[in-house]
Amino acid sequence: MSEEKYNLRYLTQIAMVAALGGLLFGYDWVVIGGAKPFYEPFFGIAGSPLLQGWAISSALVGCMAGAVLSGLISDRYGRRNVLILAAALFLISAIGTGLANTFSIFIFYRIVGGVGIGLASTASPVYIAEVSPAPIRGRFVSINQLTIVIGILLAQIINWLIAEEVPANATGQEILASWNGQTGWRWMFWAEAVPAALFFGLMWAVPESPRWLVKARQPQKAKTILAKVGGAAYADRAARDIEETLKAQHGKTNLFAALRQKPVRAILALGVFLAVLQQWCGINVIFMYAEEVFTAAGYSLSDMLFNIVITGSVNLIFTFAAMALVDKIGRKPLMLIGLGGLSAIYLLVGLFYSMQVSGWPVLLLIVLAIACYAMTLAPVTWVILSEIFPNQIRGAAMAIATFALWVGNALLAYFFPIINQAINASGSFWVFAGICIAGLIFVWFRLPETKGKTLEEIELHV
């Protein structure tokens, strides 16, 4: 079927609503970096690397819990209901975090927001993949990554606009006594309530995933949605293919029995590796620990807030490039390009730090790394994860991969301040270069290409 015969307007509308989960994921994930210099003096944790790491990684603990919860309820209650729950948690977290007056309350609401991220990061790409036809699925699943990037940039811009000018040599006590230290950081979190409320309201108007409806023995409802996407003939053919793959599960209706099958274990292992690789490739450190990365390069606190807006803008621009390429070039070539490019860039960044080079050369390399990541690993990993798992267990399998992703992210966020203190910025980036080289070798030999195949064809051949 030609692309022109699909109802692209309808697909775009429902994909964009579902992808608001990605926007909130991106915002909630990155807002902490801009607020960090101001809430740390407020809560008295500026001198404690362990508490600093816990402030960042606590939300990621929630992400892990959200991924597990998604695995328990997504295949049972549907993708749509998971996303509605995620929206409610984002709204609660945004309001509660901004109101926090003690570190423990702050941590509690960060964990609540993390549960929302875990739910949305699992369900949003799966939902979009399950409503999208094969020839354009990569592009539409990449919308979720686009909204993640928009959420990141939105958080960076809001942080920059809210924060008042900070003197170059301001002490912790001076920051604490300022508007930034008392109130500004709260508004950075409260701003998230607006898109969270929008997400919660709009999700009630979005249909359920047709593939989940077939699995839930509601084939007529599934055909109605599929017909809106591609017409009656497309709906009949797609529904028939979905039913056939569900019947081919060798009678394993028990979820845990299905997950233990040898072919499924191999696909799960692939998904877990790719998920962790995306987190350990080094870009997350630039976003979560922007203060340390840019001050090590010689920038002031105010310069740092502006620099992360630059990096966020580059992230957005090159995500559009990824959306244009993912269904043309394919998933595997983009992954190889990304891992090779990041390896080379990190080796240079580490060299510059070791030689005490500062200023724009380091900023340029960091911008190049973000551009490389945004065009490759960032969207393509989510596309692959949403494609490779069988229909019968897609929700649970995606939850396992996402859980591994957030475990990797949480470990990185918690231990980076300690590692960075021990081996300095140069050593940290050389470690990330080594991880990317190892990932390059793995992807070259183990990753199959899924471009242009239906989810049912992928299930039969991957």
C-alpha cells in the first residue's frame, strides 16, 4: 500500500497525543539539571556527592518501578490506560516537587514523577508502533523521540528563562539567599504541570491499540481503528496477520511461560543490551550533570544554563534528521554511524580535558556528540525496542527492556559524581568511548534489520 493511501492526519494526531508522554519524560528527566545548582544549597546537600547523586537518581528508581508496573498492567489493561495513569503521576509530581520544603519530600515526588516516566517510556513507543503501518512505522515511532527532545529543550529554555543572573563567584550561601535558591527552582518544576494536564485530558480521546484489542478478543474494535488508518482492506489484512501471530504462540498463554521460551529470551537479551547501551553511551551525563561538564570546560553557571539551551536546540534539529532517515537508511546503519561517531568524539573530548583545553572547542565537541546521538541512538533504539518483541508479550517484554534501561540510567546517575571525582572528566569520557566501541562491535554482529517489515513479519523472522 502506498504511503498516500494511509490516513496520515489521523495517525499523526493520535501519535502526537501518545508522544506527549515522551515530552514529559524529556522535561522531567532534564529539568533537574538546571535546578540542581539552586535546590542543592536549599536542601544543604551541595557538599555531599552521595546525596547529590541520590537527588538525581531517585527519579530513576521511580522509572524502574514504573517499568515494572507497566509490564504488569500494559498487556492486561491496555496501552491507553497506562498512558493516562502516567499523565496523572506527572501532574502530581510537578506540583509536589515544587512545593517541597524538605529533602525527603522532594525525593518522594521525584520518585512519583519517575514512575510516570517509566510508564510513559514503555507504553508510548509501543502504542505508536502498534497503530503505525510498516513502511512509515520508524518515522512515527520517532515522533516519541522528537517529543522527548522537545521536552528536554523546553526544560532547558524554561530553566534559563526562570533563573536570574548569577554572579560568577557566587557562594553557596549567596545562591541560597537569592530568588533562584528560594523560589526559582520551584517554578522550574511547576512549569511541567501545564503539559501534564494537557496530556491527561487528551489521552481520553485516543483509541486503544488495535493489536492489543485483537489480543483482548475485541477484533471488531481493532478493525474499526485499522480502517481509519488504512481502509477496510488494510484493516482485514492487518487483523488477520495479528490473529495468526497470536495463535502461533505454541499454546503458551501464560505470560511467564512465553517469556521463558528460548527464542524470546534471545530477543529479550538483545533488547536489554540496546537499552542499557543507549543509557551508558555518555550523553545522559551531559544532560544530567551539565553543571560539572561545562564548569570543567571553563564556563560560569550563567553560561552553563545558556549552553544547555544550545545543546538542546541541536538535539531537536538532528532528531528531525533521524526521522527523515530511519525508514530510508534503516535501523542498523544508523546505530553503527552513531556508535562510531560517539567513540571518536569522546576520545577527543577526553584528550581536550586532559590537556586542560577549555571554552568553545570543548563545547563544539559536546554539541557534535549530541548531534550524533540525536540522529542515531536516541530515536533508533526506541524504534527497535518497539518492533522486535512478539505481539503476545510485547508490553511485558518492552517493560523488561525499559526496566534495564532505567537501571542503567540510575546506576550512571548515582555513581557518575563519584567516578568523575576519581578519574576526572577526561577519564570519564574515555570510559564512554570504550563503551561505544564495544557497542559498535555487538551491533555489527547481532542486530538484525527491521526496516519495512510489519510487526508480524518481524516476529516470524527475528
